[in-house]
Amino acid sequence: MQGAGEKRAVLIAGPTASGKTALAIEMARARGGVIVNTDSMQVYGVLDRLTARPDARELAAAPHCLFGHVDPGQRYSTGAWLTDVRELIQGGELGGRTPVFVGGTGLYFDALTKGFAEIPAIPEASIQAAEKLIQGLDATGRLALLAERDPQAAARIGVADPQRVVRALSVLYATGRPLSAFQKDNEESLLQGYELEKIVLMPERGLLRRRIAERFAAMMERGAVEEVRALLALDLDPSLPAMKAIGVNEIVAMLAGEISREEAIERAVTATRQYAKRQSTWFRNRMGDWRFVDPFGV
């Protein structure tokens, strides 16, 4: 518990499979804290295993908030996440306990610590137009395309993650204003006045690659295929974020008989490793004032 007048928060970032959950639980228990999800995929229901959400044992080890609370049929944004965090902080749900923010979504941490611009709701048509525009482009092509239309947003993003490029382009289509123009009007950080402990977990690359492979194989054994079947039963728009979770397309192809189980695992592991590399690049480029830790180092 925090003392009178004291406001502290712990922030734990890192690439997928870097041991964030274990550290968050350890710190929450040591400080009487509450773990707050800071991962854009772990907010969605149904995909418990594929998004590596804490399991029942981990959930019982410490209080958790904002995990699996969003219907996979919705598009959940950074702004929506900040609104939920604001309600946690201002609504008293934390009960004076230290929030332990943990996840792999750099943009969430950026918005939490540096403020976030309120952007109007973006119509589905604008999102689909942006998605169509980047189809077939690699990371270099996506970033070059965005740089043509919003150079400041491209420079800010740095890493051409498809969802973030689509976000920037769809804002431009829908509002006629570049995303960078909105970002100039950032609201104050929700953690203004907090004493922050900011940690980035950065394991040795070879070990992280092995952990990713082992974890996805375990996901397949522990219900990932059944989760994808349940997701398909909802008959959702394929462009929704939940439908783009790593492993979904690969398992869908396996269920359709297009690829083998082994190939599905291999493809998903490769995609996860590529994602971890993009996350690591973001953290190194944008979190220079955080404490970088190798959680498995001797």
C-alpha cells in the first residue's frame, strides 16, 4: 500500500516471452500492488492462450485488471485503453495500491507516460481503405508510404508495424488532418505526479527465440486450436485486431487442411520472432531513459 500523499507506479515493458508476467506478479505481491494489462492483444476475450494472458494460477497470485475484458468483435484503441486506465485511477478501483503496468505494447506505455491526443472515432470505411493501401507492402514500403502522407507520424512511429501505419493513414482519411497534428495536442500524462519505476526486460536474443518457440508449442497443446475454432464461430470481420493475433491465421490454415500442424507452428513462431524484434527496436529507440534488464542473465 502507498502511504498518504505517495503515488508510485511500476511499468514493466518487454518483447513477447521475455518474462514480464512473472516479474509483474513478484513486484505486485511485494508491494501490495495491482497488475494492469498494457498489451493491446491481451485485452480481447476468447484468445486466452494465443495472447499469452496470465493463466488461472497467475491470476490468483495477485489482483489483475483489463485482461480479456473486450469483445473480440470490437476495435479497441489506445484511447479506449487510456479511458479504462483513467477510470481505474480516478474511480478508486486501485484502492490506494501501486499499479503495476505490464505488457508489450509500446504505444500504450508512450501514451501513459507522455500523454495522448484525443482523436475522433474513425469510420470503418477509412480503416479498410488504409488496410487496402498497404496490402503487399513490406515494412520499408509501409513506412515510405506513410512518410509521403504524414512525415511526422512516420518519424514518430519509426517501426512500420501494420496496425500503427493503418491507424495513421485512417486518421488522415477520416479527418483530413494528419495524426501528427492531433499528437501536438496531447493530454497530460495520467501518471503525472507519480514516482515511476520503469523497466524494460530484454533477454539475450538466442534465448528469447527459444522461449518463443517453446511457448507457442505449449500453446498448441493447451487449447490454442480450440480458441481459434471459438473465434471462427463468431463469424467476425477478418480485419478486426483480434483476428490478426499471431497464430490465428496459421491455425485457420491448418484447420482448412492447407498446411500441416508442424508448418502452422513454424509460421507462427517465425511471425512471433519478427514481432519480438519490432518490439525490441521500439523499446530501444523510444525508452532510452528506462532501466533495461536481462531477466535471465547470470
